[in-house]
Amino acid sequence: MNFSALSIRNPIPAIMLFVLLSFAGLLAFNANKVQDFPDIELPFVTVSATLEGAAPAQLETEVARKIEDSVATLQGVKNIYTNVLDGVATVTVEFILEKNLGEAVDEVRDAVARVRADLPPELRDPTVTKAVAAGRVVATYIATPAPGAGSAMDAQELSWFIDNDVAKRLLSVPGMGAVKRVGGVTREVRIELDDARMAALRVSALDVSRQLKNVQREAAGGRGDVGGAEQSVRTIATVQSAQELAQLDIPLLDGRHVKLEQVATVSDTVAEPRAIAEYDGRRVVGFEVFRTRGAGEVDVAEGARAAVAALQKEHPNVVLHEVVDNSAPVEENFDASMEMLYEGAVLAVLVVWWFLRDWRATLVAAAALPLSVIPAFLGMYLFGYTLNTVTLLSLALVIGVLVDDAIVEIENISRHLRMGKTPMQAALEAADEIGMAVIATTFALVAVFLPTAFMGGIAGKFFKQFGWTAVLAILASLVVARLLTPMMAAYLLKPAKQLGEEKDGPLMRRYMRAMQWCLRHRGITAIASALFFAASISLVPLLPTGFVPPGDRSQTQITVELPPGSTLAETHALAEQARVAAMGVDGVRHVFSSIGGGSSGDSFQPGAAAEARRAVLTVNTVERSERDVGLSSIERELRAKMAQLPGARFNVGANDTGTKMQLVLRSEDPQALSATARQAERELRTLNNIGNVKSSASLVRPEIIVRPDFARAADLGVTAAAIGETVRVATAGDYDISLAKMNLAERQVPIRVKLPDTVRADLDAIGRLTVPGARGPVLLANVATITMESGPAQIDRLNRSRQVTLDVELQGRSLGEVNNEARALPVFKNLPPSVQIAELGDAEEMKTLFASFGIAMTIGVLCIYGVLVLLFN
């Protein structure tokens, strides 16, 4: 059926079709979300196991290895990454890309459940979660007391205001995924024991903690039938204030009882701070907002601003201020992409007019642009794609191609008009004459772009949206060229005033002469073409290679890492020095410091672990359009400033893909691995024009080791479990899940039993702790030796072996170039037999991308040839 002729003779259906498609496309465009990059699901499943106070070496042996051995038996496992820090073991299982993520999560959860009985009983139940690519912080806000406010909030009230009021309001915003507090304090009731009084009463810290948990609780009590009706029965043995708690009688194991205030000081206070937030050196309480999968950064950021503005009006005694806005670069990229689309469309129309020199013909051809792009938005919406960098780039690339079919149609119709035919007759005959050529051109373009939608690797997840978006727009342009362009030409064009062939211009005459010469000298033309092709291919190795180019978002980060054992106060002091140094760099506006709290991340931008010895400084620079130097120059100055500060490791630059190179060494021999990593770090520093070189090789941290004397402990009826619990309760308090709680109207406040902090600073004081024994409390020093030793501060494992990651800041250099230079270093050419290089990181993804792209290009060429064979036999 000749659809062009049908459209020409019956224009109303075609007009209504494109009116409906355009209307639906505009609705889809408005309903679509604006994102930075598309949300993709990666087959990564993370297992997090928490045992408060446990050393990394203990967690590796008792938790991490058992979970690794269990999940390693699952089908489709590609890599197993393990990171063990103080109190936390994180096992990340990477499956092959073809693995269904839902099945992967269920299988990992079952594998963890199989070994749960072998894990320490006091370990919190491990959590199993899937990796998300939508976990980046959308915006960061700070809360401070309003100056001059009559009822100004303190740090504890600000923290609860964020945890309660702010979180409730923001989580009601559509697309809001989570609200995370940064810094601040947590309210708790502290029972600080008096060791002298306890010794006199022969009471141990563990006795008080256990009995308080049994006394201070609320429990279900069954069911009653009083008066012929059912009632629930509850046992309520809770207090409402610290004063009531101090008057509480605690029964002892020997039958005696004491009031809590007789052996301890009870206070309603805050927990020991383990994180600090500051903005430009001012102590604040911050909070980060995150989006859910499928939501747009711009929409979530606008919703958060509206909710924060409403909260500000309701609470004038608090000042809420946005300090980090990660949605601004996304909106800027979207606006720039749309401007590029408009510019491309205008230029395409001008080029068409330049050659056709007929405003009616130009109008008919130019109509193909909006009528192809707008229906493509509908297809993107139905496919579940968003308006992101990838899809908008795809539309920008094909914007000039969309008028090709229409130009071919309108040029052939114009040729028939010059033969003296009427517009209706010319449109009918011209459209029928070149119908096959237009279809061939379109499907050749489809054959070029469609294979990119089936590329492998992580890059293929992004190129899927790229390829399909281009194909949707190209197919829409074919429908326009076959239905709308001939119909519009038949009714809008006028009969030609001059009949006969149009004379060629100077440019066309030169082109015809060159073409005729090539046809007369076919051998020379073929040889020249082959040489040109070979020369072009030979230039490929000279091009710089990389995975993703680094961006300039007017924001960077400084990561500060102090030696293991450093206190939060020491980290805060050095982070403040780093902030002051950073503020002295031209172009730096503000610095938001997260000290001890780490930083959030996602599958592509790893966050920083929350440790008292680490700090993350988010540096906001002036806008890119307002400065003469790039972000890389500012980062270079920041590195020079940080190099002048002793006593810490500094890493400058966001953890974005494209800013650093990773080399991973793995081995079963920890000593050989550590020695090789140190040598590799030294040699990598000799590379030219690179930034900092950072190694994850574990530094040792000081540890207080308590070793029981089994014979004496057995004689006195003291167990190792009692010793461990006593030391833990006395120095840090019981596990959070085991703490007694004080029930208030809107929350529960934990009750922590511990000895004064001075006990932790004195080995002799620890030795004077009393441990429950068979015949009464026993001094810890009588049944154990207490020494100061050291152990690893962090343990990284890959595929059940120890591993060390070396991060090299590229500082503007290409990833491929630096990777080749690094692999040529002697240390990597002469690795010990027990040490191997694991192919991971951006360099490996770059190789996968190039291989997939080469396959896609080959398939595209074969598909083009197949289309031509099918159409022209």
C-alpha cells in the first residue's frame, strides 16, 4: 500500500495522527524526570554486619570469611569485595550482568541465613541490600540557632528537630528517598558508675547493666477477661526521667538491693560525639537529602526547598540554609542540552534554506524536526527513559539526521515541479519514485545506532538508552517523510515558475568535475580511499583514552585521613587547618566539613567510611562561567596547600568516575602483599604530572589486649565472656540493641551504663574493674593480663584474598596513558609469585567499553550491508 499517496489524497488522518503524537509527546516531556544519568540496576548485592567495638582482625575471622565462603557457592558470582573496619564488615557480591537482581538478593540472603548460626550471637542480624545508582546526595542543608532568638535551640534540640520534624516533612516530598543527619548529637541517659562505691558494695558494672535491663522494661503480659470483655495485659516498669531512674532500686545477685544513685551519677545528656559538621568553620547540624530510583534530582531538590521554606516559617528560632546543591549541575546540563537541540535545529533549517532557496520548501522540510523529536519523547516515556545526559545527547546527535528523509522527498518533488507538473501530481509521483530509497536511508541509520543499545558491560547499560532514543527519533522521521512531507508539499508548494533542469552553481560544478574525475580514474580513487582509511586507523593509538571524562561541577572534595588511633578532636583540629588552607585558594567560596561522619555514595561514586580519624571537606568554588581557570587547576593548588600539612593523608578530588586510576593487588600472603604495595606506591609517585597516590594498605592501630589466665579464671569461676562483657560495658557501654530504654512520647532514649572516661585512659584502672565470679566479684587484674599492642585498622579482601587498592589521581591526564606508564614500572613487571594484579576499576571498564563499541560498529556495518541487500537485491 502506498501510504504517501493515501496521505496526500486524505490529509486529515495524517494531520490528526501527528497532532495526537505531538500532544502526547509534549505531555510525556513535561511528565518525564530530569536526571543527571539514567538509573540503572547493577548486579551488586551488599551484606553489612555490625558488631560494635569488634576489631577488624576479629571480624575478618569470625564474620567476613564465613559470609564469603557461603556466597561464593552461588551461581553467577563474578567478584566478592570485602571491607572490614572497626565494628563493621561489608561484603559486596558482584554478579554477572545477566543475573536478575531480585534473584541475586534472595540468593545472597539465603546464603547469609545458612551461616547465621555460626556467626557471633551478639552480632546484629546482617542486612542484605541491592546496590543503587540513585544514591548520590541531591542537596545538603545546615541548621543553626537563629541569632537573637529568645528560645534558641542547643545541639541536642537541633539534632532532634532534624531527626523528627525535618525528616517527617521531607520524606513526604514525592521522590524523596532518605534524609540523613550529618553531625549533631544523640540524646541518652548516662549512668556513670562510681568504681569506689561499687568496690565497697562488691558490685560490678556488668551486674548493674544486666539488672537494669531486667528492671527497666515494658513487656506484653497476655490477655484478661475481666467483666466479660477481653483486655490486653502489659507490664510497665519504665521511668519517665533521669531523676526517677536515679531512685530506682536495683536487685543484686546476692539478694541485696541498692538505689542506682548510691553507686552512680545519673544524667540526662547526649551520647559521646563521634561526628562533627561545620560550615566555614562554624559548628552546625547538617542533613542530606536523597532521591529514590526513578525520581529526578531537579524535582526532588525543588520539593525539598519548598518543604524547608515551610519549616523555616513555622520555626523562626532555627535558620535552615542550603550549602550543597548537586541538582544545579543537572539542571545546567539539561538546559545546555536543550539549547544545543534548538541550535542544531536552527542550523539545520538554515542549511536547508541555503540549498533549496524556497521558504515553502524549507518550511515543509523543517517541519520534520519537531514532528520527529516530540513523538520520540513519548517513546522515551513509554520505555521508562528519563531526560538525562545520555538521552539528550542522543537527540542532539541525530537532530541533523532527522531532516534527511524530508530533504530527499522535497528535493525530488521540486524536480518534478520543474517538469511542469502540478504540486499534487509532483508529490504523488515523486514520493512513489523514491520511497524505497528513503526507507533504505532510514534503516541504514537504524542499523548504525541500534547495535549500541546491545553493548555489554556497565557502559552498555547507559548506551541502551542512547541507542533506543536515537532509533525512536529516526523512525519518527521516516513516518514524517512518508506521510506528512509529501502531503504538505502537495498543498503548500506552488507550481514552478521556471521549467527544465536548474543550472548548477559554482560549488556544484566543482563537485561534479571532481566526481567525474574519480569515475574516470577508479583505480587511483580506490587506492587513495584505502590509504586514507588505513592512515585514519593508524591514528587511533595516538588518541588519548579514558573511560569517562572528568567534569567541572564547581565542587570538589578533600578527604583527610589521620593515623589509626587518632581521636575525633585531633581529626577536627587538622580538618580545620585544611579548611583554612583551602579558603586561601582563589576560586574557593565555601567549605562544608563532615568530620568523623564519612560521606554518602552510590554504585559509581563510593562514599567515605565513617571513622573518627577521617574527615571529608566539600569545597564549593565559584561558578564555572565566573572563573578563568578550570577545576583541575584549583585542585592542583589545593593539593599543594594540603602537602604543607603534616600528619595525615590527603586526597583532593571527588570520587567521580574519570578522576582517578585504580590498581588492585591481591594475594594470600599478607606480608608479600604489604611489601609489594609499599614498593608500588613509591614507584607510582615517580610518574609525571599526576596527583596524589593513595594506598589502602592497612595501617596498624593501637589496641588494648586483655588476655585471661585460664587457670586462675577457672579457679575463681570467671569466664572469658564475663570478662569481655565487663570491659565493654565499663569502657563504652553495652551494645546498642541491648541497652535499656526510657520511653517518651515520641521516642525512646537509650540508657547507657559505663564507668567514667578516665578509666579508658589508664591500664591500671581497667585492671581494677570487677568481674562477676562464682564467689563474688573479682578484680580483672587477678584473672587477666592487660597490654598495649597493635592490629590492622582496616582489612580489604577480594575474592577471599587480602587485597590492596592503589588510587592515582589523574590530574587531567588520560586514563589509558597513565595506566600504560604504571604497568611499565618495574614493580608490576616483577611481581612476586604470590601477588597478582586484579583487573578492576576504570581501566578495566574502559577496555570493556572499547571492545563492546568495536563489536557494535562491526555489527552496524554488517546490518547496513544487510539492509542494502534486502532492499536492492
